[in-house]
Amino acid sequence: MNPTLLTTSRQVMWREMRDYLMIALGMILYGIGWTVFLLPNDITTGGVPGIASIIYWATGFPVQYTYFVINGILLLLALKILGFRFSIKTIFAVFVLTFFLSVIQKLTAGLHLLHDQPFMACVLGASFCGSGIGIAFSSNGSTGGTDIIAAIINKYRDITLGRVVMICDMIIITSSYFVLKDWEKVVYGFVTLYVCSFVLDQIVNSARQSVQFFIISKKYKEIGTEINALHRGVTVIDATGLYTGQEQKIMFVLAKKRQSTTIFRIINDIDPNAFVSQSAVIGVYGEGFDHIKVKK
């Protein structure tokens, strides 16, 4: 087998394994936020977990079973309408969360954290849930539920995914009043929705932050070779200094923000006198970064 193809296949396999591990971690965090902080304090949330919570408060039926059944129905629709590729990691996330909901509830049975501080329970629970969803989204996963509904509606109607999810969540949280008979709990539900969305955005955006470098150095070949070893491309641009009139080479590099320190170390080790400019970029699309997302 071609060594290049073998290396590429290994990288793809490792990337997929990492995605599944991170999705599992995200679901564990979501399960902790939901069943440890929100559910015992009668604070609802959006999506299928919100529906499962309302059914639990009304009937005592375990949330994991309601969550699994509703998502099972939605996933069958997703498989038929949206295709297998969209659904595979969502199916994994649903199974993982269903399993860990039972485990977490058994481990925390009889534990009532912040029972007399519903606002703190709301903030902490939403932070755990938002972090879990954010980690799953950053790993190309999904928690299912209203995400599936939004994707299906978006396929046939000109309405954004975020708007569909927001409408569904608002309806679910407001309807919890008919079971809880407490508008204060409904307000806490909306606070949960806001905090969860805020934390989700922070996690997703931080995972996708990129930076760009302009590097001027006589040792550009050595520096470029070391940066290439990080699986980051280096573009060399011919330039002329206006003041000195000397020809120079400028390296243009795009990298993940977390790789900035490593790149600075490479430059400092090879040429401490190099001229370096670093700046944040709003978005980078292409191989090694995000995929271009445009409406067809």
C-alpha cells in the first residue's frame, strides 16, 4: 500500500475515534447537568430532554426511556429524509446519553444539590449542558431532538436552524407550566436556555478560532519545514522592502489558535530576530479547517 495513503487513512481513523470520544464526553457532561442540577430542582430545558422532564414530573416515567423513544422516532425520519451521514454520530450520541442517564441517576440517587438555591442550580446545570452540546458540536456530533426537526424543516422551508430550535424550545419550556404550575420555574427554564446557548457558542467558537502569521526571516526554509511538520501549510511570498530596496521572503501561515505557542517556539529557536505578525481571523475554510457552508 502507498505509504501516503496509509498515513492519510490512519489520520482519518484517529480523527473519527477522537470525534466519538469527545461526543461521549459531551454527553456525560450533558447528563450531569440535566439529571444532577436541573431535573431534581424542577427546572426544565429545551428540546427532547425538556419533553422527557415534563413527562417525568407528570407521570414519574424515567427520562432516559422517553428521551430514547422520541429520538428513535426522529432518527428514523432523519435517516429517510437527511441520509445516513447526518445521522450516524447523532445515533451514537443518543445511545451514549441514554446509557449514562441511568448510570448518573443511580450514582447520585438521594443527592439533592442546591435544592434551596434554584438559580445556582439553573446556572450550573445549563453550563454543564451547554458545555456538553458544544463539545459534541465541535466534534461533528449532535444531541438529536430539535436539531433533527430543525434540519428537516430547513431542507424544505427558508427558515434558519437557530430560529426553528428557538421556537421549539420556547414552546417546550412554556408548556412545563401546565405540570409544575409555577411561573418562577418557567422563568428559570428560559434562563437555562440562555445560559446553555451562551456556553455552547463559547465552546464552539473557541474550538474553531484560527490565527494567521506573516513571518519575515532569512531562514524561511528551515522555519517553513518545521511548521509543515505541524500539518500546516506555508505560502512563501516574494516581497521587496521599500526603505531598503532589498528582496525578501514572507511566509504566510494559517493555523489553529492552540498552535500559536508552538509556532512561536519554532520561530524563536531557528531565528530569534525574525519579524512576525500574528492576527486573529474570523473564519478559515478549506482543508484542515472548517468546511464552506453556503445555502444551496
